[in-house]
Amino acid sequence: MTSPPAPPAADGVRISKLMTERGLASRREADEWIAAGWVRVHGEPAVLGQRVAPDTPIEIDPRARKVQARRVTVLLHKPMGYVSGQAEDGYTPAVALFTAANRWPADRSPTTFHPGQLRGLAPAGRLDIDSTGLLVLTQDGRIAKRLIGDQTHVEKEYLVRVQPVRPGPVPEAAIARLRHGLELDGRPLRPARVSWQNETQLRIVLREGRKRQIRRMCELVGLQVLGLKRVRIGSVVLGALPPGQWRYLGDDERF
């Protein structure tokens, strides 16, 4: 007769938190797998809320991996006029563009579209309504955790069309301040890579994502943003993906 699972220990680390820290699953996935009996510790099924030592071996049932592998990540070229997250002020959320009709014909992924993939599909990061470019929508909590939050170090690259608030050339000192030395909301910004793409457009690479960060940075140095387009996240590029269309993240692509 199988003995019942041991009750959660009073000390140690919650097993769901430990699984997240090891990159095994998102917090939600970890709880779902534990509830399904797919997580074992020392040969015994784990229980929700269980605490274990930080070096405890964790076994994952292959069924959990299959469920995880079926979760999709979508790369969308967001046009202007769409909001990244929930619908607001009458504006349409970008996820509404995730339809069979809007799939990029050049998408090489063998994944077949079906409406069930909308379940749990959420933006991993944001682009404001007046910005365009690469937006990641994912069902995978691990990817969301990697791309958003204060601890992310994944590069995000933008092409930013600017003009000086006052007539005249852009001072080199303004570009130097964009690279390092600014703060927003009382917190210093991480160093950024900033260079001229052409006479009116900057190429800016960030390793963080504060709300309307680039627009606010430019305002602080006397520049007005006329257009903003995100062209890369980590090693994943927007490429030739047309506005309003999407493709699946390839099996060989990593952020």
C-alpha cells in the first residue's frame, strides 16, 4: 500500500520556487505539474507548498515536458494603433492579430495554427501604442520571465527617429547622456548602446524595459521621438516580417 505524501516541511525552499529558479518551469507550470503528480522528490510525489533543501534533486515526469513543448511563442510585427496588453480606451490589443489569416506566408515553422493557442497567450514585454516592431507573445512562462522584469539582461534593439526640440544639430553631449548617466523615477538607468543609424535616426540597445523608457530618455536630453521601431530581442530579429503579421518562434531560435 502506497504511503500518503509527506506534509510540507516547515523550513527550506518551496519546491515550485526552486523549480522556477532552476529554469525547469514557470511558477504556474510548477504548481500545475505538482498538482498533476508529475513532480517527485526522493522518489515520492511532491505536494503543493512543500519545502525542500536548495540542493534537492527534482524529477519531472516526461508528460510535463510534452505539455510544455506544445506551448507556443509567437513573434508579431506590431503596427501603430494597437496596445500590447489588454484592450484600453477603445484600442485593440495586439493579440487580436494572432489569426490564421495574419500568419506570415514565409513562416517555416511546422506548427499548425489553432485557436486553442490563444489560451494563456500573453505579451512578454510591451510596445506602446505609437511604437511598432517586434512583440513577443508566449504561453511559456519561462520565456516571459527571461524577457521581462527588473532582472532581465536580454538586449532589445530599437531604431528611433528623432528631432531636436530646439533648432540646430544634436549635441554629442546629449548622445553621451543617452548612453549613460540618466535616471527615471529616481533610479539610474543601465548603460545603453547608442549610435547614429543615419542623419535622423538613432540605433538604441537597452538591457531593461521601463515604461516608455526611450521616449522619456530622449525628452531628458532635448530630443523628440518621431518614430520608434523594435527590431531585435536577444538574438531574435524582426527581419522581413511585415507589419500586422506573425510567425512562430523557430525551434532553433533562442532569446
